[in-house]
Amino acid sequence: MPHGGKRANSGGKRPGSGRPKASDPKIEETLQGARRRKERALADLREIEVHLKRGTLLEAVAVEKAWTDMMRRLQSGILAVTSRLRQQLLHLTPRDIQVIDRELRDALAALALPAGDQDGDGGPPVDAERAA
């Protein structure tokens, strides 16, 4: 056996095995990219925190709650119109009140549809001139 008891040409590391060297361009590029992404994400988080503290950024849950409350008040007010008209305009017939009520309810239902879905079928808007 040669020096130190090791056999020649046996054992040891295979080429390419073990931890990659930091000087490997592919590894370095990946590390740099990861660091850039991390820094960008941290900067975004800091910016969000600043806007929240300034009051220039609202939480989505709070905005949704405010809109929901406002829409409920609007709906209640619109649905109360027919009752108020009946009390103030005594000349209106029950049929008149029924027509007004139906129109208001249809308008509310149309507001609940996704944008552009005027007929409620989920498809493209109906061209009134072609449909006639």
C-alpha cells in the first residue's frame, strides 16, 4: 500500500459530488435571485405597513364590510319606496304600486348580477334591437 495506508485510485469523492462551490455561476445566480426576491418582498411588506399606519391603505375585510352594510341600507331604502308612495300618493291604484314595486325589485336584482350580464343568464348582453 502507498503512503498512509490508502489505496491508489480508490475511495474519495466522485467528480461533482458533495456541496456545490459558492463560486459556481449557476448557484451564485440562484442565490442572488433568491436574495433579490426576498429583499423585494420585505420592501413590499414595509411599504404596506407604512400605508396601513398612515391610513392610506384599507384592509379588504373592512372595505367589504362597509360596502355590504351600505348596500343593505340602500336595498332597504329602495324596497321601502312603494310603501311610502302608497301613503303619499293616494291616487295610485294597487296595480300601479305593484308595477313600481316590480320595477324596483328588478333593478335591485340587476345590480346583483355580474357586470355585463343584463339578462341574468350568465352570457353576453342581449342586443335589444336584434332581440325585437
